[in-house]
Amino acid sequence: MKIQLTILFSLFCLVALGQKKEDKKEWKQLFNGKNLDGWDLKIRGYDLNDNYKNTFRVEDGKMVVRYDGYDDFKQKYGHIFYKGDFSYYRVAVEYRFVGEQAPKGEGWAWRNSGIMVHGQPAASMGKDQDFPASIEVQLLGGNGKRRTTCNLCTPGTNVVMDGKLITQHCINSTSKTYDGDQWVRAEVLVLGDSLIQHFANGEMVLQYNKPQLGGGNVSGHDASLLIAGKLLDHGSISLQSESHPVEFRKVEILDLKGCTDPKATNFKSYYVKSDNSACTYKKKR
């Protein structure tokens, strides 16, 4: 009996040693809480990085969208782009809507913003372009009725759901309605051109495949850049200004592409896409 217990204990130890503990996820903060370093701005009708009426700013450690300098919104849709190009990742924001909508903002834009993924670069947008060609994770605040958040909208794009090409501009998620000025965490899992999932406060509320260029709902753009049917496996990340004040207290990203060689010093067990050109190794003495 003693021998059997010893053997079982030894086997348990071997199994435990063989199980690799998952690495701690290294989220990168895209917003530093102090300024807009690392970001580009594009507001319809204005040149790149012309921050009309100080629309995008930092207040009390939050990235905010404000319209106190506006007397007429005039469809001056804006976007703030994090500098870089991304393909396999999770991006998350913690947001809330506050205050009153800008004068003459569209009715549909009340408590409305969004996270744009797989987008075109900020510098490629036309001066009078309204939205970047991208996949929009639409963020909505409650209006006293059922109004989901983390929905899908498709400016200049289409997606596939259940094997069918979806050309409808917006698709509702299955999320709860978040009324008032409460903070909500929206998260997006993006896996190249294969899969995108939306999460609201940790609950998966929408998923689809094969994001691609096509469709309408974009104006003022260079049409040569929108090649219908072209799959989107990478692109920019941006946040919207659509006429209602919104605050972001956190914007962060978890890269899922990197070194997948367990012998490397920068190996991460949670990477899903290999880029072993990025691997680093201990120098042999």
C-alpha cells in the first residue's frame, strides 16, 4: 500500500510539472490618463489632427468627447485613432455617456459612440469623410426602453454570419440595456479575418466572421481604397465622436500575436497567432 501511494504521488508530481501555467495576460494601456499622446484625430471637414473646438480632450484622468464649443453639430463626425496597425488582439474600453447631446445632433446619435476595428488609417481619410471604412462596435446608452450596446455597424464593410453575407448596416447584440451614466466595459476579440466577438461587461453578445470591404454608409472617401469583397485581417482602432458627450476611463489592448516558441524569453501561452520573428532568447554564456 505504501509503495502504491508513493507511485501515485510521483505520478501526480509529474502531471503537475507537465502542466504549463498560463502566462499572466499583459494588457497595454493605450490611453495614459494624462494626454492624447499616441493618438491621431480626424473630424469631418477638417484636416488630420485639427481638433475642432477641442472636441477630444483629457479631463480628470479620462479621455472625453465634449461639445461645449459647438452651436451646431452639422454632422462633424469625428474619430480618434490609436497610432498603429492591429490584427489579432482583444481591445477593451470602459465608457459612459453623460450630459446633453450637441445642438442639432442626429436623433439616432443620442448616447451613441463606437469602437472602430479593422479600420483604414486615419491619414487615408478624405477631408470631408464621415466615417472610416471599418467594423464598428456600436456603443449605446439606454433611453428608457430596450436598447442594446456592443452592436455591429458596418461603414464601408460587410460581414458573414452563419455562412451568409450580411449587408444590413447595423445588427443588434443580445446585451442588456445600460441606462443612465453608469460605466460599462466593452471588449472586442479580433482574430484577423476569421472571427470577431463582442462582449458587454464580460458577456459575449455578438459574433461573426470574414469582415470585408463592401457596402455603403460612408461618404467623402477615396473609392479606390474600398475594394468590395476584400477580407480585412488588420487595421486601425479608433473611438467615435457622434454628437453625444462620452467618457473613456480606460482603453487597453491585449496582443494575441507574438512569439509562440516556449524556449523564448517572450513566449506567451495565450498567443493565438505566431510571429516568431519577434522571439528573443537568453544569450548563451
